[in-house]
Amino acid sequence: MSRLVVVSNRVALPGASQNGGLATALDAALQETGGLWFGWSGKVARAHSGDMHRQDADGIEYLTVDLSREDYEGYYNGFSNRTLWPLLHFRLDLVDYNALTQAAYRGVNALFAEKLSKELRDDDIVWVQDYHLFPLAQELRKRGVGARIGFFLHVPFPSADIVAGLPHHEKTFGALSSYDLVGFQTERDLERFQDYIRLFRGGQVAGQGDLRDHDGRRFTAAAFPISIDAGVIESLAETAARSATTKRMQASLNGRALAIGVDRLDYSKGLPERFRAIQRFFERHTDQRGKLTYLQIAPVSRGGVASYRTLRRELEQYAGHINGAHAEPDWTPLRYVNRTYPHPALTGFYRLSRMALVTPLRDGMNLVAKEYVAAQDAEDPGALVLSIFAGAARELDGALLVNPFDSDGVADAIAAAMTMPLEARRERWQSMITRIREYDIHAWRKDFLSRLAATRR
């Protein structure tokens, strides 16, 4: 059996808390075959990049590399977060392009390839994760690595015209042809990538997912919608429903229904648009005033970036305006919290909620939507209000699908969720939970790795 090598920007080291199902799934895959997990250490060195750290646990070797302050700022804060992140979320207007940060991004990928290539065998299976590492396979091939290399993009892939708006886009996105298998969240992401290869790379699409770059190199691309560990979430939620934290939350509602949103504080999540929809809900559906409390949990991310600071101020102003206009002495319609909650506590809040609002402007998948469904009580499940621009909308056919730019439409969907009969809620929930259980995070990673193992070298 081939050894699995996982490469990601950050490595889930043994003993560290693993908050996501992805880290758990990758760890499980590595334990099956034994393997190596490689990436940045998370440490910023005072002098130069390249110091390495090795650690072994349960048959897995963890290999991490330090970055200098200059490389960290250019590769991570600069090109990855200020350039690629907005571009991949269709926000060309927010792209901060700088030739120096692009060079740092390429340089760090070259550094990673230099370190990793010395550890690889020809029969390894290498699985690279996300947009921080677009050029890694190209750099590995330059160093003679012949192993099968796959790549999975966790965020959306934008239209070809948007990609082409990035100066020297071919240096970043053209490098994807060096992988044997490129994975996307949805078929739409795959189609947009194929358009890019055909229109801006001079390549060919021989069939769905069968691609040839302009130099004749043949590679495969496909959709692999990521999921969650459904069984774990269901168990957590059942336990959390009896916890003191959930009971305090329930008592604070005074018999009112709870709607919940859980998002990083990021412009891709559509939070100002969601707050406007909440306001329109109370204005359009006056019979529901005093019956619903909306809880928005939005931990701060990238607080040093100006656009994120502006977003936080905007949301604080919206929350104050909504509460000032609609609150009663014994009722606050919108609770807005900028902190992180432990995963078990969140599953308890999900189970308590009449509905979840998951309305990003763009999202690769959005696992909050799937976790909310998995956390529900089968006898009395809540409703899911879901953006058509979330990857999860392609799978969760029992959700109330909305356009997040249509405030009145979202407001009406909230009202529909409030008044939806129990049998309708059960029927919608059953169709969604069946899909989530069948194609969970472990089925996802097995699907990808089996396809990668079957590719031509």
C-alpha cells in the first residue's frame, strides 16, 4: 500500500486541539497507511525561513517548517489572504495585488518543495490542501518528484474572467496542471476551472474532468463535495442538549424561538446583507415581532486587515439600529457575539434553534449548514435557510434556498421557517440528513484518494 503524504498550510500536530472534521479525517487517512503530514509550523522565525521540526506519533510523521517574518507577511498575510482570498470569492474589487507578495508566495512554495522532495518516494500518494499551495506540485516536478500528486480546493473557484484579472495569473493558476488530480467542491467550480483552462491556458477539455494543458500535459479534475463527521456531530448535539450551557440559553429565550448564524467575521459570509434581512423580517412580518431571537456568532478573523475592521464596525452599527428600532424591555431581537464557542456548545445551540441562517455571498461548501442538520432532533427538527451561492445548496435539497442579495426574499424565508408545520420540517430534514450520513467526511476522503490512486502517472 502506498504511503499517504498530506500537505497543508497548517499541520494538526498530535496533542493539539482539532476543532474541524477535516483534521480528523486526514489524521484517520494517515493512520490507515502510515504517512507524513507536512506544512508550515505556525512559527515566525526571527532570522530566516527553513528550520524544520520532526515529530512522530501513532505511525505518522509530522514535518513542519518555520517561516521568516518577511516570508510570512508576503506568502500568508499578503498574497494568500489579501490577493487570492478575495479573488477566489469573486471580489476582484478587493484584490490587493503586489508583485513582491506574489514572489514571496512562489518562494515559500519553492521552499516547501525543496524540503518535501527529499522526503518523498515515487510510490507515495501526495494530497495537497487549498489555495496557499497552488504551485507546489509544479515546484515538486521541477525537483524530479514522480509520485501521484492531488490537490483539493476548499474555497470556490471563480469565473475564468475573474481569474484572468489577476496579473500573471498563469503563474498561480496555470500551475494546477502539474497535479494529477484537482478536486473542487461542486460541479460549477469544476466547470469554471475547465473554462479557464480552455479560454486562458490554450488547453483542451476532452471530456468532463479530462483536461490537457497547452503543453499537452494531461490531468484530471472532478468535484468532491466535502462533508462532516455526521455521527460525531449527532452524538455531540444529543449530549449538549442536556448541558448547563444549552439550558441557560433556552431559559434566556423566555419561550421564544431561536434562529442562529455561525460565521467567521468575513465579507464573503454576507453578514451585512443578513442583518438587513433580519430587519426586513421584523418590518414585513409584524405578527412575528417578539416571537424570534436571532443569535449571530461571528468570531473575529484577520483583525489587522482594514476591510475586516470596517466590516466589524458596520455590523455593530446594524445590530444597534435593529435592536433600537424593534427591541422591547424584555426582548432583544438580535444578539451579536464576537467570540468563539467550543464545538460541543455550538451543537447544543444548533439543536435548540428553530432555524439556521446560512447565507454567504460565496462559499466553497459551508459545513455549518451540514452540522446544523446533523445536530437536529429527529422528532422536532429545525429548518435551514441556505444561500444559493453556498456549495452545500447543491446537496441539501430540503433547505429553504435564498438569494442573499434579496433582503425581502430572505425575510420571507425566515417567516416560512417560523411557521413551517412539523411534518414538513421532518420531511425536509430527512432528505438532508440521509445525504449527509451517506457521504460523510470519511467517504469524501476515500473517494478522493481512490480517484488519485487510479490516475496515470
